Amino acid sequence: MTIYVDADACPVVRIVEKTAKENKTAVCLLCDTNHVLQSDYSEIKIIGAGADAVDFALINLCKAGDIVVTQDYGVAAMALSKGAYGIHQSGKWYTNDNIDQLLMERHIAKEARRAKAKNHLSGPSKRTKEDDRHFEESFRKLITYASERSDLKK
């Protein structure tokens, strides 16, 4: 099992690395040429700039049983279709049961933004220590779940 992180502006990279290291699990951070990442633990793959270049590189690398950390529902959907597990930086797991609803909500929100004459939506609220704690707890559970499922297949 490898953990792949869509690392462009990802606020949970250090939590992922710390938890993965404790579980002796490989991590691959993917980012575009506009971001600079350094790590003592993870493999870093810098992907050429371009719309969705990192997303497609990540999906090409991941395989069944891997974990993908992304806030992009489209990436999550493609990872699930390959048999990988997905988790959002909020700690929410992407599953075959919730991904269609998430994609539909994203589509509806995009249409609503297009319909407005002026688009003054505020960004996400500032990340808190509680957000980090919740992600770490959920991520630990996902690693355990994925590891147990992998052991059952052996």
C-alpha cells in the first residue's frame, strides 16, 4: 500500500507523513512546478504545470488498495474506480456510496456560481487544530481499514 497525496496546497501533508511513518507506509507527494515541497520521508514527484496534470499523474500511479488524499472529488472518483481508498483533508472518507452525491453537489454549486452576476464567495474558513485532530483520527482509521482489507486478500 502506498499513500498518494494531491499535495498542491494540501494542509495535512505533515500529518499524513507522521502517521504513515508510524505505520511504515510509503508516501508519494505530487505537486506541480508552482509548488516547492521538501520531505525527509516521502517521495516527491513534481509534475509539469498544466490543467489537471497532477491529478492525472496521481491516478496513473495509484492502484487498488492504495490511499489517495485529495480535496478534488473528481480525483477521488477516479481513485475509487481503481479500487483505491480516498480521504478528504477534512477526514471524510470518499466511498462508492457517497461519491455520486458529492460530485452532484459540486456540479450544482458550480452552476450556481455561474448564474450569479457577481461572484463574491468567501473561501473556506481557517483551519483549526480540531480540524487537524479530526483528520488524523480518521486517517489512522483508514490506514488500519485498508491494511486489514489487504491482509484478507493475501
